[in-house]
Amino acid sequence: MSNLQHLRQGVSDAWESILGGWQRLYARASGAITPFTPGSRSAEDLERDEHELEARSIGWGVMAAEVFDDTDRLVVRLEAPGMDRDSFDIQVIDDHLVIRGEKGIQKELSRGRYHIAECAYGRFERAIPLPGPVSTEGARATYEHGVLRVEMPRLSSAHAQRSINVEAG
């Protein structure tokens, strides 16, 4: 094999390794990476600076989540700072806990010794896979210090099974 062929093979091997690494990283992080879409506020309602902040915030953000599996309940914790308690829509759909919400614009500004604080905003939807069947009866959600905590009673396997009767045709 010529030197050029060795070089091509080396570049090809390196590219495959990089591609494989990105694919593994994406697979591990895809659950935490959440798309943010424009909020429901109209452009007329926003000041120019706030509109620019909102435009920069649209895209992808990380909302870390944890699922704890106790013997009698599942607990899901989702980091969602800057939200109002009433801004969440929480549902169990199939075997996923689906959390939707919308963040609003927040901006601080100081002149002396210059200080500014900005936050990311927009609508989001996060579907968190559940390791087993749960009941929405008795489910409880709390929001404190930027963390949403949802506790759901587990269903026993007997409750999770549903029978379908076959009727005579």
C-alpha cells in the first residue's frame, strides 16, 4: 500500500472514531437536551432588548432529570429554574412522563460597576421514559428552588395488565 493510501486509511479511521464518539455522546445526552421554541408573547409586548434576548434563547437547552424507582412509587426530578409553579403541564402518556412549560423573559441591569443577568426562554416539552406503570391517582408534584419533583404511585403488574374480551362475530 502506498503512503497516500495509508494516509487515506488513517484519516478514514480517525473520522469513523470521531463520528462514533459523537453518536455515543448524542445517545447519552439526547434525553437531557430539550428544544425551546418561541413563546406565546407577541413581538409588540417585548422591548427591543428583550426581543433580542428571546431570539438568542431559542434552540436547545439542557434540563437535567433524574428518575428514582422506589418499591411503591416513582419519583422524577427535573431542573427547570426560573419557572412559575403554575407554568407546568404534566401528563403521563403511555410509558412517559411528559412535562410541558413556558418560561418568560427576565433581565436585570445595573449601571454602577456594570451588572447584567439574562435567562433562556421559550416553550419546551420533555418526555421522560418511566421504568414501569404508574397511577396518576395520588400523583403529587411540587416545585421548589428551580426543581420540579413528581411522585407517582407504582402500579403492580396485575394492575398494569388489561384484558380484552373477544366477542362472537
